[in-house]
Amino acid sequence: MKFSMQKLANQEQKLKWFALVLGIFSTIATIQDWYPYTMFISLPFCLIWIYCAWLHTERQLKYINIIFSVLYIYGIARYFLLH
């Protein structure tokens, strides 16, 4: 049990670093007006934070990122339907 919890914690830290990189790229994409790349970059960012919030039962963080994920999925679907 202890080994699996340590392995999960190591994976979580890697995901958080990856989310940081995605967040930086998402911000750059927003500043540069690289629509629709902002949505494609931000969706995995939100999904990572949903996963991390579920690990620690941070309900508010989880629900905020679920809302943003739904909005990004809507935006991506709308983009593909209209283009």
C-alpha cells in the first residue's frame, strides 16, 4: 500500500509540472491570439487539475476545473462544427 501511494504521489508531481507548462503555453496562446489553440492547450490543463483535486478531495478546485473543462469541450466542438 505504501509503495503505491508513493508511486501515485510521484506521478502527481510530474502531472503538476506538465500542467504548469501547459498553463504557460495557454497564456502565450491567449496573448498571441492563437485561437483555437488556447482551448486545445487549456483542456488538458483542467483535466490534470481535476485528477489532482480528486486525489486530495479538494472539492472546490475539482468543480471549478470541471466547469472550465465543459466550456472548453463546448468551444472545441463548436469550432469543429463551424469550421
